[in-house]
Amino acid sequence: MSVYHGGDVWQGGAPGEYLDFSANLNPEGPPQWVRAAMLRGLENARFYPDLRQGAAVAGLSAHLGLPEACILPTAGGIEAIACAAGLSKRHAVAQPTFQEYGALCGAHRDVKRSELVDYRPEPGETLWLCNPNNPTGEALPRGDVLALLEKLEAVGGRLVVDEAFIDYCPEHSVRYAVCDHPALIVLGSLTKVLAIPGVRLGYLAAHPSAMEGLRERLLPWRLNCVADAVAAALPGHGAEFREIRRLNAVRREAFAAALAAIGVKAHPSDANFLLCDFGRDMRPEIERLRERGILVRPCGMFPGLTHGHVRLCVRTEGENGRLVAALKGAGHD
């Protein structure tokens, strides 16, 4: 399948030569404790990984505040999406959103695009929701998500919530509800907040009664030794996650204000990225930025968005300022 995603730093030259606003990653890179865990994990590279993934499950369980019976580690969020996509015959995907939901669900079953306003599920339908949403950045309050779940439960449906960016607004998470709701599946990823997309570390959270059906769809040895070690090391780092969240919020607001000062509208966001409306076709300018070593995420392929919409990751103050200066030099003032 084709993957529409940011972070393509392999276009030529060294990947580190690009200033990448197209992938929504913690700009500081992996925290020191993560780097240390990865090095420890490499010591086990000569062994097959634990098929039971005991250490990874225990680490994720403690970090997420969920029973181990409700946790299934995956090789990144994309494997979690692919696994959940095969469970249903009928899907609805709230738009605009991450395109891989529709692509992976469509590989198996029929998929319809849906609006959440006055949403009425069909019998047996699975609704896909990204919260906070990619590419808009907005998060639905927990109560609104649980209200959708209630609608789906009433018709024998299922709700899949992708919380890949929930570390930036954990108050909106519904993962705790999986313990009481077999019709709810929550997907997650640690690659964004820990800046380890090359490691591939995600998870599925679901009621124990749903776990066997999910587990049988996954290949053995899903986590390599490095990802396993990072998952095992998650407990005890809550303060560092809170600091990443606080720093991102400060940078995000300053970035949005700087963009507004040059006439660029940034939509409200609860995540570590901004959906920006430039009001004109940005494709030529996106190419000019790429030639200068700056990558951004065009959003014209998302239903309901235009070629004037661009998604920008929130990076450091200096890096954000460099992009604003490049945009201002191109006539946005």
C-alpha cells in the first residue's frame, strides 16, 4: 500500500541535513533515559525477542495505568491500525483525518467517510476516530468520545480511537474505559513523544475479551530488542513526559502567534503540530522550502482541505523562527 506520511528525510543527502516540520516528533530527540534503554536493548540483539513480551507489557501497563491483560505491544502505531482494521466488515472514518485508516480498512472491507455532527452508526459498524486529530490537532473531550461509544454499542458496533498524540493532552484519553467496554479499542504510539520513529513502538489497549482476536492477527516477535527495552523502561518517567507536554504548549502558542503576525492562520491545536491555512496554493512554495532543506506537510490530499493547508510540527523556538523567517521572505507579511 502507499503511505502518505511526513518525515521523508531520505530524499537525498543525509537525513539529518533537513529541518523537518513534516513529522510530528519531539524536537529534542530521544530523552537520555530512552537512549540508555536502547543501548541496553542492543545487548540482547543476539537473541530472539520474548514471544510473550513480558517486560514490554509490564512497562506499558505501568505507564498507561492499565491492567496487563488489556495491553498488546505493536511495532509502531501503523501495525496497531492494521491489526484493528481486520476486525470489522463495515467501517466509517471521521474526516479529515490520517489517511492510513481508510487505506488499511479498505484493503479488507468497505469504508465510508463520515462526519461526526449528528453521526448515526449503522448496525455492526466500526467508527475510526483520531484524538487529538491528525492533521487538525483538535481533541474531542473525553465525554464526547464516550458518547460516540455509547451510540455504537447500541447497534453492536465498535469504536477505534487512535491516541497517537495523546501524551500532549492526556486529559482527553479514553483508554481507561477499555476495561469496561469490549466495543472500544484504543491505539497508541510512543514514537512521537519520545522521537523514536525508527524504533517502532506502539500498542493496542482493549478489553481482555477482545485480546485474542487482536493477538492472532499480529506476527510473532513484533518488538525488536531495542523497542522492547524502551517499553520496559517507561515506568517512573512521568515528570519528563509532563515537561515535554508543558514545553510543547509554550512553543505551540508562540509559533501560532508568529505565524499569525505574517498573515498565516493556525487552527487551534491540542497536539504538537499546527494545521495552517495560507489562503493560496502552497505547492510551489513547499518545493522551494524543500530545496532549502526545510520539509513541511502538504494537506491538499485530505478530504475537506485544500492546497493552501499545510501542517507544521512544533519544533524549538529557534527552528520555528527559522521557518517563519523563510515564509516571511517568500512574501507572507
